[in-house]
Amino acid sequence: MTVPDILQNGDNFFFPVFTSDEEMGEYGEHFSKIQSHFLEAMNLARNNEKNVCGIVINAFSESFVIPIELFDIIAEMDSSIERKE
């Protein structure tokens, strides 16, 4: 079982996700990497034992935080990716 790393900034905890191996840099050398859908990352963040307040995307470069309050809204959004049938 892999246990996700949680980043801390002051009293706030964030679940990190990265758009590529390059964005992880040396940080990624110490952890298992799992490629999955963003909705799965939201579930992992939400169910973490620490009180995660959001997901941070590309934490070590042009970081962007998605607060946990937006998770339900994001989950209900339609995908903009067209699926091949």
C-alpha cells in the first residue's frame, strides 16, 4: 500500500499532485508515483487522516491550490474531454 505524502504550510495540510515527473523534480525520487484521475486524488485528500484543507498542484513551481470546499463542485462538473466511442 502506498501512503501519500502530505505537505504542511503553517497549520494547513495539503495533498500534493503533479502534472508531470519533471514538476516533481528530486522530491519524486523518494515516493511511489501513481498516475490517476483528479477525482481519485480528491478522494485520497478528503479521506486522509490529517485535516487536509486542499490539493496543491505542482507545489514546487507554479503552484495552484484547490481548496477542499470546491471538491464537490469539481466532482459535479461535466468533463471537457470528448470520449471516443
